[in-house]
Amino acid sequence: MSVSDATARRRVTASDVARAAGVSRATVGFVLNQTPGQTISERTRARVIEASVRLGYRPNGAAQVLASGRSRIIVLVLPDWPIEFRFRAFLDEASLALDEAGYSLVTQFRHPQGPARRLWESVTPDLVVGVVPFTADDLASLRACGVRRVLPDQSSTRPAEPDTSLASIDGPRLQVEHLRERGHERLAYAVFDEPRLSSLVSARHDAARSHAAALGLPAVDVRCLDYRDRGTDEVVRAWHDGGLTGIAAYNDDVAAAVVGAALRLGLRVPGDLAVVGHDDSPIATIMVPALSSVRFDSAALGRHFAALALSRVDGRPPPTHEPPAHVTLIQREST
């Protein structure tokens, strides 16, 4: 009876792979786990991989955790944010980079009413990362569950603030500078009412206001739009009647609402009103006129996050630079 016949009625183990490949159990582990620092020939690696595929070997996750004390799971705890285009790119790139290193990225959203069960109470992650600081209660729960690696690892009594690279406060600076370069000095900043994003919204409009003041421009008029009705038309009419000609928006959806209202009012964009968005999402190029917008390299941020996480779990060198901003303004028809 062959090895394959003998193991067909039970779960294939690493020992079965070792016998089929003619190597030790430890060698199988080194090859399949891609353990660094091992001197294993390519021929031996090929035999192990061929045997594991032929036998249909699947690692026993629970056994691996017990044997190594590691789950190769990284948990990212997110605020209750909607997943927008650029943030999805951040998550995709971070997940890909961690997957290539043999780790799985699992996300959990922190809802206002609190999770029914914290994810780290159900799995045993190698690292838990919070986009905003953890509460003292969270940190106590992490310690009680045996989670040894946490980012950020300090208790904080101040309100949670968004990570500045994700808030992209350089974007509003570019919006203000671009509008001024196009000849607009009386500016407005358009936001929308989304309680889940209140910290990010505040970070961006505060940055726009402060940079306009630094340039000696009049105070930026910040207005909250509800583009589910025609209230946006009234705000845009008031801006135009008041002599405001340059509008920066929290994101491209808000910018599109401003452009739509302006066109309904018979205003020319950018002749009467110049509008610049943020995030360079697909709607920016679909719109007519196409939206000028701020683009930030969310994929680079994802890779930076993965490198930081791997430095904590694998002992790799940490990133030697701050998270990359890579913020650029893409000029299109709306300005």
C-alpha cells in the first residue's frame, strides 16, 4: 500500500510529507513555513513541496499555534469609518504585503455601541493594531487574553484622534494653495454630515482654515451640506452671492454635490465657481466637468503599515522613515 493509500482515510500530517519526501519532519516545517536562516537545497525544497501537493497536505492551524505559540494573524482595529476608495487601497496593499510574509490581516470595526465580542478574545493574534489609541479597558482585555504585541501600546485618556497620514492634512493645504494660484482668495470648505467621520472631517477643514490664514487669506467659510435634498443649492447660491469663488471639499463626493448645485443654478464651473475635491476617487474623472482632486498614495501607506507590523512580529528592521505622504493635486476641468 502506498503512502497516499494509507493516508487517504485520515488527515495528512507533516510526518506523512516527510516520509514521502525522504526528509525529516523539521525540514518539512522549515520549507513549508519558509523559515529564514535555514540552508536547505532547492532540490530538497522541491521534493517537500511536491510531496505536500501530491498528498493534499493542509497545515493544522490549531496545532501550529500550539507548537509555535503564533497564529500569524494580525488584527487591525478600525473606527466606525465607511470604507472609501482610497482606504480600500490601503487595506488591499497592507493585506497583500502581509500575505507575502505569511501573515493574515483581519480587520474589526469599533462600532459606537461597542463590539459584542472583541476579536482578540476569539483568536490569538500575533499583533493587534489600532488606528486610534486603545482605551484602558481594551488594553486590560488584551493583556488578559495573552496578546503581547499591541500598537499603540500606551493607555490614553484623551479622545481618540485619527492618524494624521490617513486624515491627510496635507491635502487641504494643497487645495487652498491650488485655488489661490488659480486667482481665488475668498474660499469656502464644504463638508457633509457623517458622524462616523467627524474627526477626519474636522482635521481637514481645520487644516484648510489654518493654511488659508497663514497665507493671509480671508477666513474660510466652512459649511455642512446635505446633498440628499436641494439644501446644497442654497449654500452654493449664498457662496456665489457673497463673492466666494473657490470651494475646497472634504472629498470628491462632496465636491460633486457642489458642482451639481452650481450647474443647476446656472453657474459656470470653473468660470463662476472653482471646485477641488479630495481622494481622487473614480467619480472625479466621471464627473462633467471632471474634478480637480487631491491624490494621496494610500498603497504606499499600506506597505508602510505592513512593514511596521512585520518589524514587531518578525523582528525585521522597522521602517526608517515616516509614513509616506505622497500627496499631489491633480488638476482637471473644475478649476
